[in-house]
Amino acid sequence: MQLVVLAGVFLLIWFLVFRRMGAGGGGAGFLGSFGRSRHRLANKEQSKVTFQDVAGIDEAKEEVTEIIEFLKNPRKFTRLGGRIPRGVLLVGEPGCGKTLLAKAIAGEAEVPFFSISGSDFVEMFVGVGASRVRDLFKQAKDSSPCIIFLDEIDAVGRKRGMGFNGGGHDEREQTLNAILVEMDGFDSSDQVIVIAATNRMDVLDPALTRPGRFDRQINVPLPDLKGRVQILRIYADKVKCGPDVDLNRLARGTPMFSGADLAALVNEAAIAATMAEKEYVEQADMEEARDKVRWGRARKSRVIDEKEKEITAWHEAGHALVQHHSEDADPLHKVSIIPRGEMGGATFSLPEKDRYLYTRRYCKATLQVVLGGRVAEELFSGDISSGAASDIAHATALARRMVLDWGMSDKLGFVRYSADDHRPMFPDLGAKEYSDRTAEVIDAEVRALIDEAYHATRTQLETHRQELQRLAAALLKYETLSADDVRRICEGETLDKPTVNDLLEREHAKAAPADAPPAPATKPVAEPG
């Protein structure tokens, strides 16, 4: 009896589902609205983005100019018998401007822009994805000339047969097959360009990237120094900036930032200035926003034990002092013991340029800067703490790259020992490419590089011990020091700036009622050592 009831319930649900699906009717047939494309359409009047809104990727913009010319004047390319690529694949890290570039192409060509994410094709019902692909391409052909933009194409374009289903035809594979068929079915009169974006080029099916489909592959890289200045200028023009805002200096302090990161930086600075009721965004707002985007919000309310605060001050003073005296490492920008994100403090660099090559002298100098915090802890208390965990990881990773990838070991020489990182499946199961004896030599060479840097750092900090003491005391007093502050302290000068206690007293005075008694005087911080 129970089986009969369950069967009846199942049949009722099945009937209701397919009745709802059939209600869509129209061109989608039996699947109804489920088989209709869920794309977003921006017609040529709505496509407001142009190349003026895109910066930092000049080479990528140059590569797509012929696409724009084809959409504007297709006969120009057929006159000599040429064939314009119908598929363009934009490859780059998240936030680099792939979607913005695709919108700018449509805006420059003044054509409709059909956009959809790869995940929008896939549903629980078999055949829905393929039906949506056919519907999308049909509408695009009816609206030609136009652009179809497939964002995150790797959601449906992964190599077939990579799953655990024995290579069977799952929903994603059927969707991929439909895309391939539609791209092969373009007539010479169809003025439709298909642009796809991905940050996982290594997992795409080879059938997608063969000639005739996505044969034009354009790299969209992270912006360089010049590109970051251009991007910052675009977004800074949209907010009210003060006269002290230095975009060139800000760009130097944002290596490896994507365009999206820089947009978030300017927006965070504008929000901070608004909350502080300022008339315009200042350089200090930009600097704080940069630190927030990269490392997280400052945790000023976090209660820290005085002993731990002293250890943190010595640790960061060690980093800052080594970097201040180093000729080969990146210049010092500032040092702070204010907790930010998961960090108890941080020392920030300000590179003078983007680095594409790393010399052995630069790497060794960087190792010494990284080890400066742990060595300073030892000199201060004769003990060590877990605060150097990220420094240990950074130093080990850098030393291993010097030995395994860059041939900077005299014993191992001009040989690469690191494994291939581009295995599409199970990358950690690859066979080791060297013997156990070689592995021992590699470990010894990595250890030798770190030990050499450790001893050099210890010698340097012992030589400048008085400067280290003054820096640690100043960090306890001011919490944040600029590179110029560090220079003046090392030269024995005094700083003329409000201390942390001064700032706290001002905040209490603002918050306290007019008739409240004055706050008790705070005890001055004694210099360690």
C-alpha cells in the first residue's frame, strides 16, 4: 500500500513539473521557459562603455580593434578573401578587465551585447543547457551584427571525460557540444562575434580552442605601473580628490593589484572620507584604503597584552631596520604594529618599479628583510614567538624557488627541479623528478640560503642595536611610522607628531560631555632595553 501511495505522489509531482515546463510554450518547445536563454541584452543605445573606460591593457585593446572594424564594415574583410575570427577567448586573472573589455568592444562597434555566464546554461534537467545555447545563438543571429559574451566559459567548457562518470555525456558535455555546433554553423552573412572569458585556460577542451572556434586567444594581464596610474586616474576622476593625492605614488604601492582591486581602493577611500565628513578624499584615505583592500581592515579595538605588543614592536622594527639599510631590497614605505586582518603588524614596501626579473642579490636581500623580525625577537628577549610563521613560509618559498626554479644554487647549477604545475587532474600525484640524494642536496641548499641570510641579518641588527631600540620604542609610542620617520629615528632625531595617547585623549575629549571631568593623565611608555 505504501508503495502505491509513493508512486502516486511521484506521478503527481512529475505531472505538475512538466505542466509548468510546458506552460512556457513558444519556441522552446516541450521544455518551455526552461529551454530559453537567460542572457542579459544591452542594445547599442545601452552600451555606454568604450575604450576610454578601459586602461592598463593596451595590447589587448589593440588586438580587438579588427573585431570592431569587422562589425562596422564586414565587406572590408571579405574583399581580399580573408576570414575574421568568429571566436575570441579572453584569458586572465579575476578582476583584470575581461568583461569590461568585451563591453567596450560592443560599445565601440555600437552593436547589441548578449552576455551570459557559463553556469546559466546548466540545470538539473538533461538537455536544458543545449536548448538555451540554441536559443541564444538564434536570437543573436536575428540581431546581427552583435556580440555574444560567455563569461566563465570553463563552467561548461572543461575537457570532456575528466569526471568520474566514465566519460559519459552529462549535461555540461551536451551544452559544450551545442556551443561547438553553433560556432561551426555560422554563415558568411552572420555578423556575430562570440567572446568568452576564463581564468582557467588549462582546463578547457581542445575542441574549443582549435582554429575556427576560439582561435583568437588574448591575454589580459595584471596592469603594470603605467597601467595602474591610468586605471587610478579613471576612477579618481569620479570622486572629489584633494590636492595631496599622488596617484603615481599610490600606483607604486599597489603591485599585483588588478583593475577591480584599484576600483575598490578608490571607492573605499571615498567612503572613508565621507564617514570622516571631509570635503574631499585625501592621500591618507587612499593609503588606508589600499592597506584595507590588500590586508584587511585595521583592528584598532583589539586588546593586546603589553608584552605581546612589545614583541610585535621589536619584530616589525627588525623588518623595517634591515629594509632601511638594504641597498638591494625594495625601499621601505611604512611600518605599523596596528593589527590588520590576521597580522599583528606589518612592514610595507614601496617598489620603485615593477619587477620582471629577480636577481640573486635582490632575493638574498629580501630574505634578510623577511628574517629581520625573528632575529629582532631573539635579540630583544632571547626567545622566539609564533609571530614569524608567515615570514618562515615566505622565506622558505623564496629560497626553494631560488634553488628549484632559478638555478641560483652553486651545487645544483643550471638545472630546474620543480615539478610541472599544469596537470589538469590530480596535480599532487605526479612522480618526483629527481632522486632521493638530489632531494637531500636541495634541502641542504635551501637551508644554507636561509642560514646565510639569518647570520647576515643578526650581524646587521647587532651592529645597529641602538637604532633598533629607538625604532621599537617609537612604534610603541606612535604605532605607525613612515619611511621618513624611520630615517629620522635612525639618525637620532626626534619626531614632532602626536602620539597614540595624544590621539586617544582627543577622541575622548570629542566624545565626552562639556561638563564631564577631564580624563586622567596617561602613563608614558618606557623605552625597552
